[in-house]
Amino acid sequence: MDKYLIMNCDDFGQSHAANKAIMHLLEEGKVSSATIMPPAPAFQEATAWVRRKGIVNIGLHLTLTSEFAGFRWKSLTGHSSLHDESGYMHMTVLDFEKKADPRSVKSEILAQFQAAKQAGLHLTHVDNHMGSLYGIATGRSYLPFVLWQCSMRGLPFRLFRYIYKDKFLESLTNAKEALEKVVVLADILGVGIPDYLLSHPYYIEEGETYRSFKLSLIEKIYDLPEGVTETYIHPGMEDETMQRLIPSWEKRVWEYKLMLDEDFTYALRDAKVTLTDYRYVQQHLRRSRWKSAMALFKLIFPK
């Protein structure tokens, strides 16, 4: 089996600096896709460019949180439970999960799908800003609702079938069982998902430099498992506004720079890794349904 990589740019529409970087990477074919944030300030700028350029590999970045103290956004629906005392979306996943009214969350999700449609976007996939819909903090998960919405629209969703070298997930005693159940649900609903998901810290770790960051991602490229893996970045171009308002701005510049780095391009080629996108995931969904049907049988009729 070959090795495929989906390199997705999160936070499209967040800011002008993010938009400029993502637009450049998409035009140069250095990334697979980008996912867009309807509540964010630069959403209209991003969608106008997508329409003008005829870009087809754009997904929806369902956004229910607003994490930067100096750079906030409100929900599309305006329900008070979706906002903190400042009138903007909650800054943390924990606050969102504890305080957001479930009916209002579902209304907001639908509103963001509708905003993408009204903007003329033909979505290819869906994912979630900060993992706020996964139930990570309190167990209040909106994944069944989101997967159903994706199913009705024929859209893949960012999830993963297998845990691969993730110390945090491997340390959770019920992570594998919970993952198996949601994967079965995704397959029953016909929602395509990758095999694996790789991530890295969005902030600069102690002692980290651009070189060490680059080498760590190149090492992951050579170590990719067979199948389809997604990883995501938050690229941005350096500008004064981003430096002032976003604490992790420098890492975002690194991520943008890395996609244009010849060493990274060479590593992809040398490791025989093929860049692909979520259309490939959806096309190859059928072969996984039989495995999930058997997994569902075992869950219903355990030995």
C-alpha cells in the first residue's frame, strides 16, 4: 500500500496574514487544501479569492471558539451561550463545552454550512477548529451531529481510523474503544475519514528553532505509515498585526516557510509520499465499509 499525505491549511479566513500565506501555498500546489472559518474577520476576503481563482479544494473549518485575547470573533447566530462575558466566542474548549447550549451549537454549525454555501464555496471536506466538537474536555461530543451533516452533504470529515505514535491518545485507556465506535458511525453514514492524523504543537516549544522544527517534520515524513495520513498547519505571512495579536505568530511563519522549503519538497519525493486531498478519501471509502460493518457486528454481538 502506498503512502499518501493530506497537508491541510487550517484557519483560512482568520486574518489577512493567514489568507496571503494560504493563497500562495494553494496557488503553488504546495499543500493539499485549506479549511475556512465563516465567523472569522477575513472570511469574505478568502471566499472572494476562492471564487475568482476557481479553487476547488476548500473545506469548512467549523469554528466554535476564539482563542486569542487580542483577536476575537463572534458566532454567526449570536446566541449568548456561545459567547463569554466579552461578547465573543469562548476562548477555551473547556468553557465552550461547559457553557454552550447544545441546541445553539447545532444551529451555529448549520449556519456555518449555510455561510459557506452562500459564499459560493463547493466544499470538499469538513474539520473543526481546536477540536471543540470532539468532547475532549468534558465528554460532550457533537461528532454524531456533525457526521450526520457531513453524510447528508457527501463530505469527508477530519477524524482517523487508527492511533499512530500519539503518546497522549495512547495514554487514554478508553481512547481506542471510543475511536472504534465513532469510526463505525462514520462508515455507516458514508463519511470518509483518513487512516491517521499527525499533529504538532502550534506554539514554539522551549529551545525550538526553524531548523529543529523542519527536521522534526521531515522525520515524520520518512516515518509515515502506509495509507492516508492528514496533518495540518496554520501558515501565516509575517506582518505587524499578526505579531501584535497572535502569540504563536512566529510558528505560523515557519509553517508557511517550510512548505516552500526545497528540503521538505525533496523529503516528500525521496520518501515516496504522494500529496493527495479529501476527494481521494471519499473515493476510497467503499473498501473500509466492510471492515466497519464487521466491527459493528462485534460491538453488538460480543463473544
